[in-house]
Amino acid sequence: MSLDLSAGVLDRALFHIENTYHIPNLRVSGHLCRTNLPSNTAFRGFGGPQGMFVVESIISDIAQTLNKPHNEVRCTNFYVEGNNTPYGMPIISCQLQRCWEMLLEKSDYARMVEETANFNKQNNYIKRGIGVIPTKFGASFGIPFLNQGGALVHIIKDGSVLVAHGGIEMGQGLHTKMLQVCSKSLGIPISKIYINDTSTATVSNMTASAASMSSDIYGTAILNACSTLNGRLAPVRKNNPDKSWEEWINIAYLDRINLSAQGFCKIENLHFDWETSKGSPFSYFTFGAGCSLVEIDVLTGDFKVLKTDIVMDVGKSINPAVDVGQIEGAFVQGMGLFTMEEMVYLNESRNTQKGTVFTCGPGTYKIPCFGDIPASLNVYLLHNAPNNRAVYSSKAIGEPPLFLGVSVLFAIKDAISNMRRDNGAPVVFRLNSPATSEHIRMLCCDSIASKVMKDKKD
């Protein structure tokens, strides 16, 4: 048996089980099971998407059973400012309704619904469906002591600045944002600032670059260090208002002013009582919404995403280009999670042991490729939504958009429902994740699929 992250993943799944919906009476229990399958590490979202998928499936079935528009059922039950989550955390600065309304407007949702209905009436073997999904993601590490980090800022006597922090740049744009934080705080161009390689020799006791918290933690630490330096330089600037940055630094150096500062960030007011199941385990919530239009081939189960629109609440973005890239990448990764990436294990045979992983390479384990990206992918950032709980009013953006990939799954489910309605089959049904072509094909319930299922039973 190997140690994995199941406990932490389960915790976050339970904290996100209600997603964006105010459910006054809710009790959920989570249980970990030991299996004979290999242990796994955590995936982007860390259990949050899996928890939110549960309630979205319930909402979808409620809408189908009541024969009401899905977007109306969802909107009717949204959190509003001042509501409390099932674990007692208040919803503050709730931007959910604004994200939702902006999404419906930008996607031209009403027209898309009408056009999709007309398309489905005119086509027997190609069906279209729409999925519109909200999200609410809590920002913080699940374990309070992990919500800390440090930074070190040196001002060199020639006026250049060297910054070291505990975060890892892995292509997500962390260093770029940290340069911007330092530039804005010191009031100098980014061209004068350099990022040092991450090392415990400069910043020790660092927290993993995870949980979408690196910009919050290390940005605040850098801001803290820069504030110290600004305080030391304040008399120099006051006494020499007409001098340049380089001249100020030279004066400070000659006056033996310390031009190095260490910064630290500790995310405050995080707590949760497991005895009472009450507390505030997150610093704040990031909100968003996504709408996808898909087209399925009912004879093969193949699908393509025609259009996706996303609106995300990113607070006051430090770097909109970086944030849009994160949103696009997270969405496509989430689409793969919910529609393609299926683990298949073999039964025991002459050549294989029971439990052997079949989907162990690119020939059998499918991830999104260029052709799977929506033909039209539009990302919009919500404006005028500052967040006073993070550096320069920004918000965590690494993991929150991933769940919006499930809008593709629910669009597929809507398309299947249209086919099942034509065939006289029940429109309330279960579509497991991932919604692969095989599952799509068999759920269409036409004469061919029905015969295959009958022969399988016989």
C-alpha cells in the first residue's frame, strides 16, 4: 500500500459538493476505500471538480424531470451575498450572478437555444446540445500551515533589483506576475528587475506551488519586502525629489542604508472545526461560468465542440493575458477529464494479471488535441470586482476554471436527450464521466443500440 493524497482530495470534494447553490439542509459524508488499484496523486482541482459534478448532475436531472430550462433551475438556486455555505462560511463579494448574466449575454444564449432546437428538428443523426455551468472554487491550502511563503528582494547599487521567492515557475506565468508586483510596488520598470532561481539557499521553508495560491502567497511576500525597502528609501526620496531611481539608490548605498529585505506572507483567518463541521477553510471564492455548444454523431458517438464562452471573476487581474491563458488551458484540461480520459483495467487472462492498466499509452489513453479544442473559444474577465483578500485585489486562477470543462459533458447530455426524446426513450438518464464516444453511442437508445444491449443481456 502506498501513501497518496486521497484524504485531502476527499476534503475538498466535500467542501465543494454544493458548488454555487444555496442548499439550507445538506449533510454529506465522505469515505475513503482501500482498493487493489494503484494509488494516484492529485489532479488540478484537487477533488473540487469531482464534488461539484455531483450537484450539477442532480440539478440537471431536476430540470429534466420538471421539464424546465436548465439555466433557470440553476439561477433560481444560486448563492447571494450574505448566504452561508453548509459549513458556515459566509459568501462575501459574491460575483456569481454577474458572471452568469454576462455569460448569457456574451454567448447569445437565447438565440443559441432557438437555433439548436431548429437544427435538431431538421437532423436525425446529428444532434446538438448546450451546457451552461457555474463554478465556485475556494482559494487556500486545506491545511492552514501551508498557507505561508517568503521572498527576498535585493536592490543592487546600480539600481537593478534581484527578486527571489519560494514559488516554482512551470509555465503558468508566476515569475511574470511577481515581476509586475515588484515593479508596481517600487515604481520602477520591469526591465530593471530580475528573478533569481528558486532555491532554499535564498528562500527556505517554502510551500509547494499548488492550490492556485502561489501568486497570492509569494506576491504578498514580495509586496511585504518592497514595502520595507520603500520605507527605508522614503527619506532619500523626500530629500532628493528631482533625482532618478539610480541616483536614489546610490545615495542610499553611500548612506549605508540596508538595500535588502525579506518578506513573508501568512494567510490569516483560516480555520475549520471537524467536530462541528463549521469554519472558514478558504480565504475567498473565485466565481465563473461557462457555456458550450456541441454536436454529436449519434451513429458513432463522436462529438465536436462548436463553441465555448467563459466568464471568470479574477478580481483585479495582475496580468489579464496570463489569466486568460490559464483559463483556456484549465478548460481544455477539464474537458479531457470529463469527456475523454478513461482508465480501463483488464481482467485476468493468460497474458495479463487482473487489474493491469490497459489505457497506459497514447494509443489507448486519450487527451485533448488540437482538433478537440472548441472551434470558437471566447474568454471574458469580469471587471470591477476587486478582492481585498489578495495581492493588488487579484484572485486565484489556476484551478477554478477547470470545472467549466464539464459544460461540454452536459452539452453532450443535452444532445443525447434530444435523440432519446425522438426515439421515445426516457430523457432522465445517467451519463458517467468521462463521456466517451462509446458511452454516447449506447445512450442514444436507437434500434441498433437497443439490439446490442438485448444481445448482451441474452
